Amino acid sequence: MTITTLSAHKGNTWKIELDDSGELFFLHVSVVQRCGLRKGMTLTPQQWEQVQTAELSRKAYQYACFLLDNRGYSYQEMFRKLEPKYPQAVCFATVDRLAKYGQINDRAYAEQLAHHYVAVKRFGMRRAFQEMRRRGLLEEHITEALEPYEDEVTGEILTELVEGKYRKYFLHPDDRRTIEKGKAALVRQGYRFGEINAAVRAFLEEQLEEE
């Protein structure tokens, strides 16, 4: 196949026609230059496929960078985001490129999410773990990132929740139904039932002492 038309279209986009077919393709100028395309040049089907892959790879990388401008992504999560729009080989190459240059770093991302889910959202370990897995992180990265928040930190946060946001559920020791509702809400936040019971018991005992 021969390039019969190759000219600037608009901005950084060039238009290309093969064999006077009437079908136009549009490529970024960087792809035209990198592939050394010129009018009258003859391409094999394999060479033309390489040109098209180069253009798709450029678009996939630009789209990934756009996504990363808004928030972080794990390797797996970014791959899932790209896969509906681009061939698998292009997706793998793009995410590998992002990882190579540090634009995606699962370990650092896990640390960011651990802080967000525990310190900001105030989730328990179970809920934080589930949310981080949903983001495509490996178990080893999640466990490592959550380790600084185990026991003491989450215990303090749970105590603060019982004494603050969920306090209304535990003001009346004889109202077992309301107390159980409060405990259920804390379970949904990702706290273990045993640690919830301990925190609520401590709060109720403190209330009795004040009376």
C-alpha cells in the first residue's frame, strides 16, 4: 500500500490516504515523524499496523495521563480503565510505561489510600482492606500500608466514633435495640464486632461513673 496523501489537517493532526482509496486516516504529527512517513512511501500491512498501534499507544497514554490528573490509580485499575477502549497489548504497554516512570506506583498508592480510608474516612481495617482490593491493589501492598494503623490507631478512632458521631446510639444503656443499631453501623464501617463491643462497653461504663 502506498501513501497517496499526507498533509497537515488541524493542529498537530495530519491526514493520510492510502492507494487513493478515498478513506482518510488521522495521525498525530509525532507518529508521522517517528514512523518516518512521507507521501509516495510504500508500506507493508505489518508496517501499517505498526503505525496504527503507535497512534493508539499515544492516545492511550494521553488518556491515562488525563485520568491521573484527577486521582491515583493502581496498575490493575488503570489497565481495567483502558481495556474497553484499546487493544490489550496497547494497554499493557501503556501501564508498563506509566509504572516505569513512576506515574503509577502501587506501593505508594496503597499508602495514600490507607491514610484516606482510615484517617480520613475513619473506616475499620476490614472495610479499608476491601476498598483497597476493589482498587486493584495486591494483598501484600494493602497489608503493608495498613500496618501502621493497626490496633492502637484504629482503636482510638473507634473510641472517637463511639463518643462522637455514633454517641446517640449509646446514651441509654437499657435501650438494647438502639445500641445494636449503633453497633451494626460500626460493623458497616469495617470494625470487628469484638472491638466494637469493647469500645461500647467502655463508653457505657464511663457514663455510669459520671452519673
